[in-house]
Amino acid sequence: MSKPMNLAFKWKHQDGSVVEYSADGWSSDDPEKAAWLTTTSKLSSSGVGIPSDLRHWLQSHCELVEFRGPSGLTPD
């Protein structure tokens, strides 16, 4: 049986808040964003990966500042 991949991402929003995604789900230090991210993810989730509407929002409003993956794996 294979172990699940434990990926984690952290973005910095244009307003300075932090948005994170991990195996535990979405979080943000901005309560309104945290609620919106969780709701939007549940409404558009296909089960695997970041839904396209959230991915577009992140690309438009945030900068990726950290990526954590399994040891030995590096992002391209």
C-alpha cells in the first residue's frame, strides 16, 4: 500500500494575508478568506488537486512563497 503524498503550499495574497493548502485543507490568517476558500473548495472540488477556479484566483491575486513535498521531491 502506498503512502499518500503530503504536499503543502503557502501563498502570500496581495493584501499581505497568507493562504495555505495542505492535507488538512485550506487555511488563511484572514478569517474571511479561510471561510471563502473552504466553501469554494467544497462546491467545486473534483476530489483531487486544487479546483480550477481556486487555482485561477491564486494565480491572479497571490504569490507562491513556499512548497513542501515528500523528501527528495522538488518542484519544477
